[in-house]
Amino acid sequence: MENVKKINDELTIAGQVTPEQLQQAAQEGYKSVLNLRSPNEKGFLPEEQQLAEAAGLDYINIPVKADEMNDELTTEILQKIDELPKPALIHCGSAMRAGAMAFMNLATRQGMTPEQAFEKAHETGFDCSAHPQMKEFFAQYVSQHSKAS
């Protein structure tokens, strides 16, 4: 699949997926899709849930606006990521929100510091610096919620 970054064996992030990519994800063994886009966003695929479920994928849509992220919503999303059948495909418009959530999940579950999480993101080819406000929120959230090792 194009526009896709595999974070680990359980989580993969992507920008907006096509109906063909949903089918391909199911064929490649993905079990679920988490869509972080809002239905009123340009490019939102209204039939995505039906297409995902028809392909045999679990599907959840939790709309997230990058400038409206907060601890409560983030905690809810990270819990959903934990509950999703794996491997899971997490996507949004450009993979920025998906990447932030996937790496926050990884960091808080593995007891990483924000710096370790940013390094891991960088190794994957994900640029946390592209959205300074989100990077700041990410660092603050991971600092507060990371399980101490």
C-alpha cells in the first residue's frame, strides 16, 4: 500500500485510504481500521465503514482535530488502539494525527520518554516537527502518562 508506514507488527499508519487499500489491508492480514478523520473533512470516505466491514475488518471512527487534541480524547483513542484486533491500520488525512496517536500509544505502553518516542518516529520516517503544536502536546502527554519502567 502507498502512503503507509509500518510502526511495528501491530500498528501501521496511513493518510486517507482508498476502497482498494481497505481490501488490500484485509488481504495482507490487517484485522481493524481506526479512522481519525471527521466526516466533514474534505476527502472523507463516507462509505468507509461499510467497505472495511465488508472486507472483514473491525472499524472505528473517532474524529480528531489536530488543534483540539486533549488528554481525555487522547486517552480514549489510545485505549481503543489497545482494544483493536491487531494488526491495525490507523489513518487520517495525511497520517499526522494517526502517527501521533500510534506513537503516543507505543510510548506510553513501553515507558518511553518523549525524546525516545520522537527518535522512534524519526526512524520510521515520521516527522513530528511538521506540526509544532501537536509535537508539544505529544511531549506533554507522554511525559505524564508513560508507564515508568
